[in-house]
Amino acid sequence: MTTHAGGVEGLPREKVEQFDRELAEILKRYPPDRKASAMIPALRLGQTLFGYVSPAVQALAADRLGTSPSRAEEVASFYVMLETHPFGRHLVEVCTNVSCSLTGGDRLYAYLKQKLALAGAGTTADGRFTLREAECLGACGTAPAMLVDEEMYEQLTQQKVDKILGEHP
Amino acid sequence: MSETLVLSARWGKPNSASLESYRADGGYAALDKALGMEPSAIVEEVKKSNLRGRGGAGFATGLKWTFLPKDVRPRYLTVNADESEPGTFKDRYIIEHDPHMLVEGIAITCVALDIHLAYIYIRGEFAKQARALEKAIAEARAAGIIGPKVLGKKDFDLDIHVHRGAGAYICGEESALLESLEGKKGYPRLKPPFPAVVGLWGKPTIINNVETIANIPWIVRNGGDAFAALGVGKSGGTRLFGVSGHVNRPGVYEKPVHYNLKKLIMEDAGGVVGGRAIKAVIPGGSSSPVLRGDEIDISLEFDAVKAAGSMSGSGGVIVFDESTCMVRALARIAKFYAEESCGQCTPCREGTHWMEGILERIEHGHASVADVAKLEQVANSIAGNTICALGDAAAMPVQSFLKKFRHEFLEHAELRRCPHGDHGWGLTQETRDAVAGPVRYAR
């Protein structure tokens, strides 16, 4: 099924080779005739290697999984953790759902907007942070919580948030 | 009897997640016992246990297992670790502290149901928990517990894999979960056929919640009757109840299924911060109908909470003190369902955004009394008119908040502002600092 020796148009050859190697490991989890099941992990891998899930990354994943680019696009646009556009060096997602806001999550989000000089969800001028609200992260007993680059931080205070951001240059 | 801990007994012990520690505490003895039993006898014990699904629906687990057609192979097991219902945070602790309990539960279930391939579908945001599961599965594989021969003795090949989602509440709905596992967007399927008949890749599939499956080793070890005796009536065992919001000791507490809700909040979770009164409690995750503070002296057992007009759901208890603005709380809940509606069914896709918009207008003083009635009308138009339960999940909070706290919505509309000003949400930072402490779970 690997029809492209090097890669899909516009993607660097070495990274495509790395994609193929790591995808081969992922595919061991699924029956050989069910490769398309690996669409989410394949697109996440593409996001890690190429920065975001561009149309070229979608085409690469679709090709390797033996399915159509439209299937890849449908998945890429459906799931919030798959980014179809470039974003900041660090992704900061603050839960403002009920249990977090009852313990100050909404205030933390407001604080972060102010600190990062953003009017709402968006990317800082220097490209360092992309900030947005998250839906419930399953940390209601240790609220408020946020994700930074998909790692969870809990029982947050403004001081803790300052420290965590400082650790992400 | 109430002190028996089925699920959380080992939490907090050093290295509790390791295979060595699990085995030292008698882990995988239940699997060994199960290998010596007739598969049908294992299913019989689970039926006798009165174990009901811990994901939210409370459906009898043993009964669900019997829905598998007798002669169709392969069959699959999918464990739902998508834990996304606001207020719910229990399965993650099983995975973090005792992942081998889940692996053993999966192995026993597979042996009982003649299943050779199982997936754990875990929400994408649980990166740490996914790593913990992958580590436990690798340990079990390396030790020969799973693989070509279960426990190295029985000629029964079994493999377990972790499949991470990528941020979509709807994928906790079992048929959307299957679509996602097949590499598609999470659109729920029309039912029937139910997944037990036509599931993953068109084959019979059992889908159970993490907590549900984690009970299986205890049931096999101690017998279904002993598990049933921990609970009451047709609900056996203990449950992990999560308490969050305005309480002094938020956390997960393992209690008998029929534990008292008020006691859980006032004693186990230490009562309300600052000694304030309770205005409202959501007893089973954000989709369960809200109760007033004077309605919480009830048993948490599924049928008892239903009789009280709500749902025990996923066991996620959210407590609101007397200072909370219920309009603001509901507006946030409505925003969640609007964000998470998958867009397949028109009433939900459109209605959830209408509800969110009307609630924002009421909260910010841009709505009239007529809008309150319109909000209710939209909720009533969604309920019962969608493929999956997300439509009902979005409608029930709106219907119940309007029923129990209508005066607050009308007051906002009449005043054309929020009477709570900016103080309707949350604790101050100082109070939060006082409450924040070590992570609390169980006991």
C-alpha cells in the first residue's frame, strides 16, 4: 500500500520515513485488514512530527491506511485534539467546566488571558503559547485543572500557573 | 460490611500499579480460579453479583453479556475509559493506582465470553493514564499472563490494546466509541442492532466501563453472592463516588452502592466550604437532573435516585453552595453540550446552541421572561428526538434547573442583570488555597 517512496507532496522525506516506522508499530495493535482503525493515532503521530494535521498529513495518513483523504479530513476536523491549523509552541487548555469554575477555573482562564495579552482563545504574538478553554478533563476532585502540551496539571493556583508557564519557554 | 473496599483497597500503596505489588497482594489469583471454571459459571457469578454498569446507565452487566449471539465469532471486548461526563473522575484512579486489577478483569471477562481481542478506549486527554495502562499491559504480556496462553497455562490466546481518543465527549457513547475505534468521526449508530450483536467491525462486542470490569476479579474470588450482599436489592457492590464543587474534601470515595448522598457530602467530603448551606446537588454527572439542597437525604442506589427524580449516572456528585448563581451554572453546562454535540441529529445540533445562547442572554441581562419559556420549549423539543442520549443529557439539566430554580431565571429576566454580579462562580483564590491539599480518594 506504500505507494510513495519518499513522501507525500511537500512533506520532508526523513520525517515521512519516521512516520512510516512509527506507524508500523501502531498498526500492530489492529488486525491487518483493519488498518483504517489507526486513523486517530496516525493523525496524532502526524501532528507530532509535522506540527499540525495539514491536508498533506491527512493525505499521507489516508494513503498509508488504505483509505480516502476525505476520511482523514472527517476525523481531523471532528476531534479537538487534532489541530488542522498551525498553533503556538505550547498549547495551554484551561478547564472552565462546572467543577473547575466552582473552584476558580474561570478566574484562572481570565488571569491567563490577561497574562498572555489575549482577548480570548488564540496564540500569543511571539508564537509561544496558544490558549483556549477546555471541556471537562476528568479532574473535578483536583480542580481547577489545565493541560499544557497534553500533560495535566491539577489543584492550580495563579502561582502554580505562573511557574508552569515559566517551565515552557 | 460497609468497610469492604472492592476497588480502592490498594490505592496509595507504594508501587501499587506494578505487577509485582499486585501479585504480592494476591493479584491474578482470580484469573487462575476463573481458568478452572466453566465459562458459563463465571457469567453466572457475575449475574448473581447484581453488578450494574458503572458508566452511567446502570444496566445489569451479567445480563448484557448474555446478549452475545451464541455462534458468531470473533467477538470483541471494548473497555470504555472515555470518562468525560463533567463531575466524573473515578476510572482514572483505578488506572493510575491499580491498572492490573483492570487487566485481570479484562482477562477474566474474555475467558468467560470466549473473546481473544480487547481494546481499552481511553480519552485522549488522559496521557498519563494511557501510559500507565500500556505499562501494565506490557508487564502482563512479558509475564505470560496474556498472550498465546493465558497465565501461561490455558490454551487461550488473548491480547489487549490501548486506543487513545482525541477529544470528543460523544465517544463515551458506546456506538460512537466503536465508530471512533474504527477510525471514523464519533457519530453514534442507530440502535438496534445493539453492539452485543453488531459491534466493532460488524462483530458482536461487549462494551463495559472501567469500574465495571475492575469489579470482576473480586466477584470471581469472593463469589457473586458476597458482592450482591455489599449492596441492596438488585444493585450489588460498592461504587466510586466522586465529589466535587464547593466541598471541603473533594475526592473519590468508595462506598456501598446505596450510600446516603447527604452523608457522603457532609461527612466524607467534609461538608461545604465555609459552612455555607447547600443550594443544589447534581448527583450523577452534569447530565443528571439537579436536586435542591433539601432533597439530598437519599440513597445513591440507581433506582432510589431515579425515584427522587434524578439519576445516579456515573457517580459524579457536584455540590453548589448557597452563593452560586444557578443561571451561570446552567449556562456553562449548556455550553458543554453545545460544544460536544456531534452534529448528526438536527434537534441536538441546533437546540444545544439555542439553549446556550438563550442562557448567555439571561445571565447577561439581555433576555425577557418570555425567553425563559422559550428555553424550556427548546429543551423539550430535543428530549427523546435524537439518535443517542446526548440530546437527553443536554435537555435534562435545563428542564430540571428550570423546574427547581425557575425563580432565579425569572429574576435575571426581570432585573435584566445577574443579581449575583461577578460573584456567582467559584471560591476566592484564598479559600481555594485553604481547600487545596493532597489528592483525596477513598475512605
